[in-house]
Amino acid sequence: MHFLTESQRRCYEKIVPWMVETFGPATFVHDAAPALTVMVGSAFAHTAVHPWGSDDAVINTRAFVVSGAELTAELTHYLLRQNADMLFGAFGLDAEGYIVFEHTIVGSTCDKEELRASVLAVVRTADEYDDQIVARWGGQRALDQALGPRGNGQGQGS
């Protein structure tokens, strides 16, 4: 695994045992990048460690909530309105039009409970909102997309 800074490496090595202890078999540790994935319900949360300057790192947890929803003004207004009430994290749209929910914390000051709260806020929010969004605006939850049209784990387009 390649790290861009020593701070990124230290932060990643600090959080891996915490994630595995907290989420157990629901945790997947990636080999190629300083990242982990956790599944809760129908949601997947990707936690990645990124350099922040030369002497710190940030821990970003992002869930892909819904893909392929009709991105109407009503939907974007709904997401922005929900953001106003969130304690941790916010909804957004990525470059491919996926509705995401994410939260970022500082790596050097993070402790196990802060990491747990951040990851749980993201994955639970995604799990709660994915069904609501799909019901009103269409699209697919992350789990539906991972399972593909036949529930075979091949994903969409595979």
C-alpha cells in the first residue's frame, strides 16, 4: 500500500484496528488504498484516510446512497433541507450523479469513539434515507446496485 505522507500512514494504522473491533465482520480492509468499507443494512460506507498538508491527515467516510435518481429541483431542495438538520455530515452529488452522504474528521486528534460516531452517522443516515429517496425519486440503493439485476453480486453493467 502506498501512502503519500507519514501522517497518512500513522493515521491509517491507528484506525484499522478500531474499525475492525467496532464493526467486526462487516468491515472490509482494502489492500490497494488506505481505505475500509463497512456495510450496515442496505448501505456501504467507505472510510478513507487522506493527507492534510504535510503533517496531518483527515478521515473521510462517504456512503453512496442512491444512484440513478431523477435529479429534480425538488430532490436537491429536499437534500439541502435535510443537511440543515444533520448533526454529522451532509448530502451531496458526486460527478457521476450519485447521491452521497459524507463526514470528515481530523486524523491526528481522532479517537476511537469519534471515529465510531462519524462512521455510524454516515452509514446509518445512508441506510435510513436510501429507501425514502428511491421511493420518491427512483434510482437504486448501493446494495441494489452491488447485487445487480439478478441478485448475483455482479453490479450494474457487469
